[in-house]
Amino acid sequence: MNVAVITGASSGMGMEFARQMDKGFKKIDEFWLIARRGEKLKALADELAHRCRVFAMDVTDKGAMDELEKTLFEKNAVVRMLINCAGYGVMGPFRKPDRQRTLGMIRLNCEALTDMTYRLLPFMAANSRIIQLASSAAFMPQPDFAVYAASKAYVHSFSRALGEELAPQGIYVTSVCPGPVDTPFFDIAEKDGTTLSVKKLAMVEPQRVVAQALRDSYLRRPVSVCTVIIKAFYVTTKAIPHGMLLKAVSALKKI
């Protein structure tokens, strides 16, 4: 049985991946939708044409992850697509946000993503795909967004290296690095602080980001960057020392 596994599927980018993939991907037998909010997953499953299996679970919970792995064995599943979307951000000066929320962000954005990838990899075959949701915040350090940016730098670096390891086996990894996306992300992230208003000028719809990510994954591209503005930012962070960019960001915050 060929399956596509989507984490964070109850909202935002994860939900959009499920909707767009539902329009194609005819060789996928089941979508496995994963998130904590079971009612949201069931509503999404009812909307999709593909057969769906709902996992209302916390991906940071070892017991839940063990059950997921057990189900993969029992169903003799072949994971054709792994879409790791589960994650959240915490804004504000490092000393200000709640410590437990910040540590939870690291567990979800980094540890759980790595664990999910590690557990599902043995169930993948040639021509399978892994899509990891990083962020344009991965391109350089982000004052007042320090831990989130560091967590996404981890995802981006991990994805690039993993892609090189797995390419000879015909398994392709794409790191998706969008800028601000119009999802519920900022409802959580801005609890303790706000981002630069200029960033929100680059806000895009999730439909556009997901369409680009799926296209880049199909083309076996290691990185997916959507919109001219974020591509220009990507090039800038490669060309200009981060120390200079950090000083520029600090100056903008004083305006």
C-alpha cells in the first residue's frame, strides 16, 4: 500500500499539502493525516477524495510515534511522500518568551521532525520524496526570533545533507523555505513579540508555497524558495556577511 504521510495536517501548510496532493497523486492509496486536533483531521479527511487514515497524536510523544511505526509494519505500507509540516514559532527577545514554549518548539521543530524522518525512512522505496518545512528564517540569524530561526536552520541543514545521502537510493529531499505565509502561524508566534512589519509585506498564500514545493520536489530540487522577494533575500544572505546584515536588522528595529 502506497501512502503519503503529512504531519501538521490540521491547519495551514499541512492542510494545503493534503488538498493539493488530493487533486493528483493517483498512485497514492492512502493519505495518513497527523496532528493533535482529531476533529480537524476528520473534517479534512471527509473533504478529500483519497482514502485517509487519521492519527490524532502529538509527534513529540514517543508512545504515539511507536504506534505509528507499528501501524506502518502492520499495513505493509510504502511511504511515497513524507511531508513534515508540524511546527510553530515563538517571537520576542530570548529572555521574554515562556521557556517551556521555547523548549517545546525545539522538540517539535527539530527532534520530532528528525524522529519522524528516521522512523519512516525504512518504509521508503526508490522515487519516494521527503519534504521538510524549513523557513527563510533559516538563511541567517534572526534577533527576537533567535531560537525559531536556529531550529529552522537545523531543518534546512539536515535536509540538504540527508538529500545527498539518500539520492543514490532514489529518495529525494526538498527543504521548503518560505517567507511569511498567511496561516495561523502568527497567532501563536506573536504572543510574546512581533516581527518586522516589512516581513509581512512579503506575505503569500499557502497555496502558492505548496504548489511551488510540490513542483520542486517532483523536479528533485533540494531547496524550494517561493517568490522573487524571498529568492532575493536568499541570495543576499549568501553574498553579504551575516554580521553586516544583523546590524542592518537592528537599525530597522529602531525605526
